Amino acid sequence: MPLTKIACDRATCPPGKFHVRLADGLGMYLEVTAAGGKYWRIKYRHAGKEKRMALGVYPAVSLAKARKKRDKARNEMADGDDSGQLRREAKFTRSILDATTFEKVALQWWEHWKGPRSPRHAEYVKRRLQADVFPALGARSMSSITAPQLLAMAKRIESRGALDIAKRALQTCGQIMRFAVAHGVIEHNPCAAVRSSDALRPRRKENYARLDAKEVPELLRKIEAYQGSAYTRLGMKLMAYTFVRTGELIGARWEEFDLAEAEWRIPATRMKMRIPHIVPLAPQAVEVLQALQTLTTGRSLLFPGERDHERPMSNNTILAALKRMGYAGRMTGHGFRGMASTILHEEGYPHHLIELQLAHQERDQVAAAYNHATHLAKRRAMMCAWAAHLDMLRKRVGG
């Protein structure tokens, strides 16, 4: 039976229950809570899923008004729309239109943009906005911001030597402005006419320090004889065999490895390009991992921190070890990648295989996944030959 005003007024939640639902019809009901609250809701299905939508609080929203809201929602659903989603989108758009200053719109953009990003990266972008962009533009209305003001903001960041941050600030502002245009806050994007090269100094690309090929045998011998932490020694050996990035190495977890299949599958969340990466493991790399297993029994990380075993070792651990071995300013953890690229190219391996193994793959995720699948066998053969080559170099000097 449909509800009446008297029934709504008298409705209470039975003792021992948190809430009770009184049906009115066509999916609408009055939910009465143990605390005495009364809430209109409608239950509906969209795309095969059951959903609920709030229609208001009784008695502020009367029975008659709740039925009108229900009928409106049902009409929208009859057209194939998700009424609840439409309401959420409308509320989101209204909140953007109400946010007139750059800072308010930027924070709305950030909430929308952060969804698929890693929490660490999303927080970094927000901190950069708060530290560098908001002090200069945050209080200004969106419609008043001009291209010269954007460039002035970037120049102030550049003046302290942070050229990369200045360029990224301009790029982020461009995204925020496009977001504002799309939601009707402004009509034109002042960033569209601005390029970092228009005002910021070009930066000469610097290569990471790495050794010449003739110096590699001695490096490998010193790594083998390293007297410091066993984690660090094994980490340097694994980096030499796999030439992954330092961050990918130190954050490695045992769940990523299949030693029986001799594969290391690094998830997208830990990769620079946000695309999963497969590292075929040579027998020598598997031996290193087996040695690590004896050190990390019961732990999820391969390379735990010295004090906090739930966090990975520091980014500087391998760099400090190389410095102690006499390679300060001459070799870095990243240098293993350059070293591998140079030697493998000289040995005649195809450029595209080397680039795939370095995870310099296409930004198109479908193409990247295809290449990983079709070239995995060839990359496995290359990685086994690479490990054997390193062993040969190490034994050539001091063997």
C-alpha cells in the first residue's frame, strides 16, 4: 500500500534495529533510522546493477514532493540515463561554476584528475601547486588570468634553478585551464598561447654518469667482493643483470617474481610509464634472487630498509656503495642501464628489443602489451646472453 502523511509522521524504527524501510511504490521508500531520521530514497537498476538515490529528508521533503522527484528520476531512466549519476555530475559541475578563483578550480581539477594516478604522484602535484602556483595565481579569478601572468609565475620558479618544476607548473596550469573551459568557467585558455620555450631557458640534457666498457670488468669484480651489506651487494648484482631503474629495484616485492618461470613482472603502479613491465631472468639473476630469499624470509620486500623493514632501502644506498668502491661521479645506479644499452647495441642486438627491455616502450598501452607478448622470447635470449657476457667480463679480470 502507498504511504500516507499520517503513516510517515508516525513511522518509527523497531527496537533492536538500525533502520526500517517503508515502501511507497515504484521503488521509492522512506527509511527510518534508530536515531529518528527519516530519509526518502529510490531503488533502481542501471546497466544490470542495483543502485539507490537519495530524494530528500522528511518532513522537509513532503510525501508529494518525494513522489515528484521519483517520477522525474524514472523518466530519466526511461531514456536510458542513470538518474543518480546525472545528479552527481550536475552537482560536480555546479561546484566548479561556484569556484571562481584559480585555486578553487585547480583543487576541483585535482580531485577529478587524481583518480587513476598513484597517491604519491597525485600528492606531489598538489604540493607543487600549493608551493609554487597558488601563491602567484591562487587568489585571482579564472577569467582574469593572462598568458604573461602564467609566464611570470614560471619565471619565478626558474629563478631558483628549478627549470623542470617551472615547465611542469606551466603544463599543469594548462590542464587546469582546459578543465575550466570544458566546464564553462572560462571561455578561453590563456595557456594555449604559452609554451615553456617562449620564456624559459632551454636545459641541456645531461647523461647519467657511467663507465666506459673497458672499465666494466673491474666494476663487476668489485661488486662481487663488496664487503658492505649483503642486500646492497646482491642489489647491485641484480641491477647489473636486469638493468631496471633504481626505484624499480629497491621497491621490488616477492609477489612480483615467478622463479620457476624465471620472470619478474613489475606492475604498472611502479613503472615510470605506468605500463606493466616484464623482465626475463637469466639463470644468474635467479641465483641472486635465491640468495636474497635466504635473507628476507617472511618479508615482502627484497630490499628492506635498515631500520624499518616495511619500507624499501634508500634510493642513495647503491650510489653510496659505488662511491665507497671508488666510483664517485663516475657511475650511478642508472648508469647500469646506459652501460647495458651501449654494450648490447655494440653486440648487434636490435634497437627495439633493447628499448623494450629498458621500458622505453610506446605510450600506447595496447601497442606496448603487444610488443611485450611478441618479443618476450627474443628478450629472454638477449638477457641470458647479457648475463653470460657480464660473467665473462668479470672472470677476464681477476678471475
